[in-house]
Amino acid sequence: MKLYVGNLPFKTTETAIRELFEVHGPVQEVAIVMDRESGRSRGFAFVTMGNPEAGETAVRELNGKPFDGRNLIINEARAREDRPPRQDRGDRGDRGDRGDRGDRGDRGDRGDRGDRGFRPRR
């Protein structure tokens, strides 16, 4: 049984979570969710218990209980929502909807590019 464990302190380790849950039954896996940008914990984790009874006991005994100064939120993990695959964003950074044009700053006088039918006067 996979459990969602929320409201974790950011400094919590996998070992500390495993020790907390092993009291209620065998723990197969602990996965702390990390922020991609900062590499810091996002404050929640998933714990996979060895059997459903152990998971139910852990939810009943630990939900709302204080852990390292915070009250835990524990419930059965829901299946991930089906989402369309992310499109490759390449190296756009945070340029918003400007696509691949890059930052041209003040557009000002662009001059003639020769593609607007410009003909010099005689």
C-alpha cells in the first residue's frame, strides 16, 4: 500500500521516515519528493508499506500526529492523474510566449530588410 506523507519538515531524511513507519509494519520504499530547481525537499513523501494492513495501521496511528515540530498528513496515495506528455521546451528559459525569437529589446527602427517591396526613389 502506497501512502502520501505530507507536511514534512524540509530537513527530514528517508531514514527518519522509514524508522517512523517501520513501527507499524514492513516498509518497502520511501521517496521524498525534491524540487528540481533547488534540490530541496518539497515537504512531502511517498511511503510504500509491505502490506495493506500495515498501511492502514500507519494512517490510523500517524495521521495528525506531531513529527519534528509539524503535524503529519497521511493518507492512501491516489493514482497520478493522466496528463498529456510535456512538450520539449528546449532551452527557452522563461521567455514566455516569445518562442525562439529571443529578446530583441526595444524594437525601435528596424531599418529595411529588403523583404517589403521597398524601392528607392529616383
